[in-house]
Amino acid sequence: MAKKNNDNNTGKIGAAIIGTVFGAALSQPSDQEKKEIQEYRKNKPEFINYQSRKQQFFTFLANEGMFNQFIIKDHEYNERFRRLRKLKKGHTLAKDQIALELFKETVRAYSNGLTRLTIVSCGILLEHIIKKHNPKRISFNERIEALKAQNIIDKKDYHFLHGLREERNYNVHDLPEKVELKDAEITINLTIKIMDSLL
């Protein structure tokens, strides 16, 4: 009787192992599915961009006289959006809902030509991401120093982060007369570069 039970258990274990191996093989995405996933990840930022602007489109579409204005604004928006550096670690960013929302808001600000808001948003976004590396209750300045001491950022990024920190504070408190679009473009693209090294 004991031998029969052992044979029965051995059969069940063997079936479980074969089932597990077979299930794992079935759950692996095919080459076509892998390609579709890569394509989805590549196009996701653009999809989010259009999704965030659908209400604006319908507003202009409802008023024929304003539609030409929409076309001009849309062209300018798309030109700015095309000049954005591609975020390589978007899949990692998607795991942090707050960072993802901050990133989308920053991209929208830049794409809409809101230069001051772009610089302030870049500072807030990077400060949030940098906090993940050092969650202690210390200042943004001290966090930047810690990243440099740990060789997580290079000398250029170190100086950029300090400059951004100061510029953000200046923009929030003193509101300069004008921030050029080119400055906002450089700032957001350097922000994306640093995000790729920190995420």
C-alpha cells in the first residue's frame, strides 16, 4: 500500500513539474508580442501627450473660426514635443505614480511653451526622484551633494542640479521677466538625461 502511495505521489509531483515547465513556456511572450511591447513603450509618451490634449482639440473643433488657431498652436506644440529627449527608463518611471504625473505635467508645460513653469516643474520632479536615493530629512542641496559624493552623478549633472535648484527658487520667489524657450528646452532635456541615470 505504501509503495502504491509513493508511486501515486511521484506521478503527481512529476505531473506538477511538467505542468510548471509547460506553463512557463506558454507564458513567455512570442517574438511578435515582444516587438509589440517595445513598440507600445516607444509610442506611450506620444499617446499620453495626445490623450492629455483631447479636450483642447474638441474645444477648437467646435468653433470653426478658432480651428486655424488650433492648427498653428498644434504645430508649435508638436515641434517642441519632437525636440524632447526620449526617456529610456519610462518603464521604471511608470512604477512611481507621483513621478509619472510630475513628468507628464513638466512635458505638458514645456510643450505648451510655459517656460517658467517648465523650469519649476523640472526642479520639483528631480527633487522627488532624488529623494528616492536618500530618503533622509535633508535639503535638496544636501541630496545633490550626497549624489556627487556617491558618484551617482557626474560633474556636469552636479552643476546643473545646483543651477536648477537656484533657478527654481528664483522663479518661484522673484518671477523674472522672461525665461527663453531655448532655456526651458535645455533644462527639460538635461532633466530627462539625469532621470535616466537615477531611475
